[in-house]
Amino acid sequence: MLGACTSVPEALRPAPGERLLWTALAEGHWLYHCRLSNDGQTLAWAPSQPDAVLRDPSGQAFGRLSAGPDFVHRDGSVAEARLKVREGGSQTAMPRAFYIAAPGGKPGAMTAVTGIQQLRTTGGVAPGQGCGSGEEIMAERRVPFSAEYRFLGR
């Protein structure tokens, strides 16, 4: 059923056999650090980690999105995510993405999660200014963001 959704780009669609378990809204911040870019010559804002609350469709908080990225449920279970693909994005919204998930933490709600779609993003993009001098190396900026997450399993 989810694979047939026309609003989700092909690259972000679930694998055959995966089904929607639940959806959540994340609201919080992406942390960025000022670091040397890969060429070692210039400074650039590099994403560090998310710090957000996960809410169910009724608005009830049930967990956190943190470094990893890890999706941590209040029952102690964790979906440890690994980026598979990013698509889209703009100057005002981070890209949509698909993550492969593996269980971590205690057994619980996140144990069955095998994939996570990141959709309907707002904010979260790297700061447009700063990070231009050596004095700013390792400076941190917190950028507000929100995103819909669809948790998938078999």
C-alpha cells in the first residue's frame, strides 16, 4: 500500500513487504558545528545531531530523536537509524530521507522498526552565516526543525 503512494518519491518508498507501523512528528533542533570542510582549507557548518521530541498524531510525546540518529521510545526501546538516501531539500527545509533501522535498547515499540521515512520537513538547514573565521571553529548553532516520520516494519 505505501509503495503505491504517489506523494512519496520512488527512492523513499519502503521495501517490498514493509508496512506502516505508525507516524510521528518531531519538533526540535538540528545542531551544527563550525568545522574545517573536507578540503581542509575552508570552514563550513557541519550537522552534528538532532535534539527533538517525538509526538504521536494526537500530540502526545512518546520519545526523542537524538544523536545517531536514534529514535528513542519512552519504553526504552531504540530504533538506531542509518541513512539510506536523501532527496530534495531547499534553502528553508532539510531534505526528505529514508533510514534503515536496527533495534537497540530494551525490547519494545521500536524493536519492530526496519525503516523510517523522513517527510514534510521544515527548517533544519545549515546556518547561512557565521563560521567564517578560525575563532568560530567548533561554534555550535541550534537550528529549529520539524519533520514527519513514518515508522515501517514487516
